[in-house]
Amino acid sequence: MSTPRFLTLPPGVRRTSVETSRGAFAALEALPGSGVPERGPALLVPGYTGSKEDFLAVLQTLARAGRRVVAVDMRGQYQTPGPDDALAYTRAALGDDIAALADALGPEPVHLVGHSFGGLVTREAVLSERVLPASYTLMSSGPAGLTGPVAARATALRDAIPQLGMGQIWTLSLEPDARKRGLPHEIVDFLRDRTLGNSETALVTMAQELLSCPDRVDELAKLAEDIGLRTLVLYGEDDDAWDPGEQAAMAERLDAAKVVIPGAAHSPAVEAPETTAHALTDFWNHCERCTR
């Protein structure tokens, strides 16, 4: 799971809630120092077991360029509640949520970013054509479902939740691992609150969706060409979820811009925040210049 390195809100960043046609979503919102956005807004979507806090280290830098930047908890994640109904957590249903969030942040099109599983969800929103973003970034996300050791861990978590519950999983496995890593007490407390705040139904269903997702890259490439959507594939050079080579090949299939973040693995917004924020800002600014 992505582990933020600090929790103090930087200047210009606040906790809020975004009201949409599909309900309210917990969010972190960043505004430029002037308080008046001069560029298009951005919507950041976290991955499986993640939350809006995974973007905390990049929000201030992204907003400094003159944007309103919003990171959210998806339905069933941490501080956004969800029903005890697996159908609410399919990629398609979560994609509908993202479309509603983009509408709520309008009227300008959003620069849409999906991290990891959030990339698979946002792809559903884009392919549904319910959201037509100003640009689209896949961050540390792949063409299809997970494979290899990371898939084995997701499978183990999916299968353990109905038997043990997240309380026991935290106590027996996740907390000892967090303390072994020497994380500060406040970060361990946050990870506990986030872990136990997640809907167990959401975690089980999202894991299954993450494992079974089909390759829809060719569909996205065709849509992007048809509507002139600019795309970016951004990932850490040491990503251990989807192989970097696989993500590079996906960028070629999409005819997308590609940025490899040095010194980062699966969570570049946490591991190399300044480099990641500058890469996103440069891409967004380029997209806006090209549409003038």
C-alpha cells in the first residue's frame, strides 16, 4: 500500500467533501496561493488500499501552477462510505463515480490522473465517454489485471478478508509490518485508521476487479485518436506492480507521452513528489497550450 511520509496539510491544502450526483466523496483540495485558479482543474484518483493522502506531497506544487487540484477517496475507501453491495465497487460503477466527480468539478474539463487500480477505474470512465478530460494520465498502472507476486498478495488479501476481517489482518500482519519498517507513530495510526475505515466488501470486490481486468488499451487508443485526447503514462523506474517494460509498451500502444520517475517504485507521488508534480504540470501546461 502507498504510505504517505507526512500528514500535515501544506499551506493551501484543505480537507473537504465533493458533492456529486452520486453522493459525497471525501477529498483533499489544493488551491493556488492567490486562491483564484487560472488553469484547468485536476482530479487525482488513488489505487487499491490507497486514499487521497497518497497525493498529499504533490498537491501544493501542482496547485502552485494556478490550478484547483482535488484528490479523492473512491467509494468505500477510507473516509468515503459505501454500501455493503459488491456491485457498487466494480470498475464500471466506480468509473461512473469518477465521471460524476469530474462533472462536479466543472464546467472546465479536468486533467484526470489514475494511480494503479485508480488507472483501471478512470479508464472505464473515459471509455464510457461520460467524462471527456482535458488530459488523461495513467500513473503506475497497467494494460490489464495484476500478475505475479503482487497478484498473489492481492489474492491472499481478498481471500482472507471474509475469514478474518480487516481488524485481525491489521493486528496479525499489517501493523507488525508497519512497525518493522520503523514508521512514525502518527503514520502507523493513520494506516490503521485507513485500513479499518475501508469497506471490506469494497476491498474484496476491488481486489477481484484488479485481478480480472481485461486489456482495454486498444479501445482507449482508438478513442483518444478519435477525440484528440492527450495521454501520459507515468511510472517509477523500479515499479514492482506492473513491470516498467509493460507500461512502456502500453505508452507506445497509446501513442502517449511517457515519463519514467527516477528513484521511485509504485508510488511516485510519495517517493519522488517534486519530480512527479513537475512532470504532471509540464504535461498539463502543454495540453492546454495545444488547445488554444
